Amino acid sequence: MLQVVAQKRRGAFELNAQFELPTPGVVGLFGRSGCGKSTLVNVIAGLLEADRGRVALDEAVLLDTARRIDLPPERRRIGYVFQDARLFPHLSVAANLHYAQRRAKVPPFVGIDLVADLLDLGVLMHRRTHQLSGGERQRVAIGRALLTQPSLLLLDEPLASLDASRREEVLPYLETLRDQLAIPMVYVSHDFDEVLRLATHLVLMEAGKTIAQGNLNDMSLNPHLRAIVGADAVGAVVDATVLGPDPDSGLLRVRVGSGELKVHAANAIVGAKLRVQLLARDLIVATQPPQHLSVRNSLSGVITAIMDDAGDSDLVGVDIGGTVIMARVTKAATRELGLAPQLPVWALVKTVSLRPHPI
């Protein structure tokens, strides 16, 4: 478990945050800019002294102000990746990596060859850092953090300074690290697309406080998240299992709940796990089995709840076999269709709106 309790006053701002989540995995710290995410990770790293708090990773206590335990940053075995890469400009990529390896205080369990392979750094080794693109610099920064042999990796908005194409370049490497290394990570972001792709658990922050926490699937339905991401990004994040290709459409068949979807996904093998976001705005609710429609995806389920949404809309929760998704409908549609809890319905979703990611 990663246990964090942190209180810190800085001028008019007060951090009063706590969470406890299982490891390994990726904890996404998510919230609006200025909510205290970076302050919290700096307390975890030991770069900022807490007024009161406790940080423990499994059996290792890094901070416990009540017991006067406060390990210095270099003894916490934490790798830190900042928004800017902070590489040594006068050294080559290889020299930057070797520097981190030499400073490690424990026997190595992550070697340079493994890091170079996971992050595709081999062709960059002899180049100076000023010759690298922004995405390449961040990959080197991640590799350098890994070579400190960390028991915890902190990533504070590591993609915020990159444009969209560079972010897309780096994200698959972060997914690879999550899947192939058992190093717990705390990932700070105000971009929900990044969190969607990487996080296994989510901690929501608002005005210096942690307001909700849990696994990503459950948190995707949390009303606090809806308040942060806005109406267009509201929707369920669900796990799917690859069933195989659909020869008629050329799409990939995946199991979701007790139903099946067809999605665009390349290089996925049968049995692999995917994460699919079903945005509420993209779902259509039918009270009869759909026929003669261009929409290829239909999931049968039962309404669990109807929640008031902004304006003249409702959010309709639908259980599709142990998995709950949400659809946005007008209040007029709720009345005219007689939507109510326990009513059998069909949720329709266009294939082009689905966004699958590996997990």
C-alpha cells in the first residue's frame, strides 16, 4: 500500500490531503491547475517539508511527523520526473543515464540495457541532450529516474510542455513501463486523457484537499470527476477482453460486461485486456431491441439510476452485466420513454466514438 497524509500551509494556500491505495499500479493525481497536486508530490518526495504528515510505502516509513521520522530525499528511493526534463546539457544521453546509475544507493534491479530497450533510447545514446526533441528528452528523463533504482516513481505533469504529437509519442512508453515494471507510480496531470490511458487508481483533488479516491473504473462515475472534466468528458471507463477479429467489419470484438463491442484496435491478441471509455454524450438509449440502424454496437442492460445533469439533461446509469455505463438524454426523453430504475434498455454507441487503450 501507498499511504499518504500531508498537511502544509504556504501563504494563503493550505494542503490537507490523504489517500491510501494498493501497489503496484499507477495512482493518477487529478484536478484543476492550482489544486495542490505538485505540492503534494513534493511532500511525498521530501522536497517540501510537511507541517504534519505520514508517507509510507509498504513497510517503509518515509515520513511520520508524529514519530519524528523524516527521511531526506536522497534516502527515500524515489525517482522524480519533472515537467521539464532537467538533463545535464553538457553530457550525452548515455552519460546522463550512467550518472543516475552511479548515484543509486541500492543494488541495481533496473539496468541501462533494459531502460534503453523499454524507452527506445539506443539510437540516442551518443547524442547531446540539446539535440533531442522534447519527447526524446522526457524519455531520457524517465530513464534516468528509473536508473536511480526507485521503489516509487513520481511524474509531475511530465507531458505538459509537449505538443499533442510529442505527447502521443511518449504515452506508449509510459504504458510499457506500467505493464512491464512493478514500480508503483504517482502520475500528476490535469489532462484526463493521460490519466485515462495510464492510471489504475485515481485521486481527485480540489482546493488543496483530496475529495475522492478509488480504482479508475469506479471513479469514472464519480460526480466529483464530472464537475472537474466537464459535461463533454463525462462517461464510464470500462475494462474489456479481446475476443478476436470480426471478419465482416474488420473490427475487433471485445467483451464488456455481459455484452460485446466492436472497436478499432491494432495488434491486440485474444484474451488481452483493454480499457474503453464510453462517453455519455455518445450513447443512445432504446427501450426496445434496435433494428435497421447503422449503429453496430448495442449493449443490453438495466437502468440503475437516473441523475439530474446540467441544463435539460439527465444521466442514465445502465448495468450491462456487472459493469455500469452512463448515457446522457434529455429530460423530455426520460419522460416520453418512461425511463426509470430496473427498466430493461439497450445502449447504442457508434464505433467511431470508442477509444480503446491497453491495460
